[in-house]
Amino acid sequence: MELFVGTGLQPDVRIFDMFLLQAGSTGRMGPAEIKAAMAEMEELGLALSPSTYVAVVKAYCRAGDVQGALNELESSAQTGLRFTAAVFEPILSELAAAGRVEAAGEVYDLMRNRGAKPDAMTYAALFKAVARAARG
């Protein structure tokens, strides 16, 4: 990645993941740029990690593209990676903010089917979705 040229850093999975998480969360990189960095990781022989997917999901959600985030999760099913709730929570938060209870329930089911265990943040997002929907 050109960003690392001249820094003395040897990009590894952790460096890429930390960079992508920060860039995606702050909006400095959108989904397309993060996907390009993921492709570069694979070209360098670096295996994508669950943290890599957290970064791309957050970037999609920050861009308001929940469907894009869900598509990423769908395409990641073949990787065999085990995800934690952290991968699903940005999507749940976006759905909660919109009061989309049914969609949040579907993501919750997907999360459980993929072996991720719900945590306090998961339930907070679900409760927020219900409350937002009840308010109209």
C-alpha cells in the first residue's frame, strides 16, 4: 500500500486491520477504498481476518449502505472465518437508528447462525430498534 512506503513499516495483517478500522470508522476511506486495500492484502499473501471485515462493515454503515455491509457478510461466508458480535453490531446500530426492527431481527438471526454470540451491545441495538419503531 502506497501509504506504508517510506514509513519503515512492513504491512502485516494487524497493521492493515488497525489502519482500515481507523480509516473506515472516521470516514477517511469509503467502502470501495477499503475493498481495494483488502484486495491488496490478499495480493501480499495476507489472510483477511475478522477485524478486516469489521473495518469494511463499519465503512459501509458509515456510508449509509447497510445492504452493502450485509453483502460483505454474505460473501465472507465462504472464508470459514468465525466472527464475533463486533462484525454485526455496526449493521444492527444502523438498523436500530432507523427503527427497522424486522431487519435487525434478521441480522440477529444471521449473527447467531454464523456462530457469533450476542453481547450487551447487541441487545442494546435491538432494544433501540424496538424503541425507535415504537416512537414512529
